[in-house]
Amino acid sequence: MKLQVRGAHREEAAVTLRRSSKELRKTIRTVEDMEQVVGLAIALSGKAEVDQMLELQKLDHLQQKILGVADFLDAVSQMMPPDWTVDAKGASRCVLLAELGARLGDPDASHETPIPVPESYELF
């Protein structure tokens, strides 16, 4: 039985899961970059103590968790029947980062993430 919603953009759920997995894998690269920068900052400060190194390892653990979820999504997507569909575009509206939401919800959206210029960062 295939549930279809009128006016909604439907696609195979497996396709959406694989696209989500790809976005998670991109996030790992960002965490790797952060780990290098933070590690260098700690090393240059001359105060690389055990507690700080243990905190730095949390970034590595975060990478492993993200990769684990991405692998899980890929595995689930391979087991899904093709008639299971979702409205990924509709679901992507809950994503607060507009560019990420567009990539998750639309298979035709640009897959290139522009390199942010310093002016595009929001200070907290």
C-alpha cells in the first residue's frame, strides 16, 4: 500500500536517507578541521595537559558517532522497498540552516557548499 499526499514532492525514502548520510559525511570533514585547529591551539599555548587532551578526544568521538549514524542510514536505505516514499522537501522545512535544508529536501539542489567568507559568520 502506497500512501500518496496530493501536491507533495515524493521520492523513495532510501534516496532521502542516502542524501542525509552524505550530508553527515560532509560534517565529519568539518569536525576533522576543528580537531586540527583546536589541537594546534592547545599545542601552541604550551598548556597541553591531560584534561585538555581528553577534551580534544571528544571531537574524535563525535566524528565516530556521526560516521556510525551515516553508515546506519546507508544500511537501512539498502533494505527499504522502493515503494516507501517520503516528502523530503516538506520535511526539510524544519531544518533551520537554509542551505542544508535545501540539500536534504531537493535532490536537484546544489551539492557544493560554498566556502563562507568571514563576513558570513554570525558572532554569538
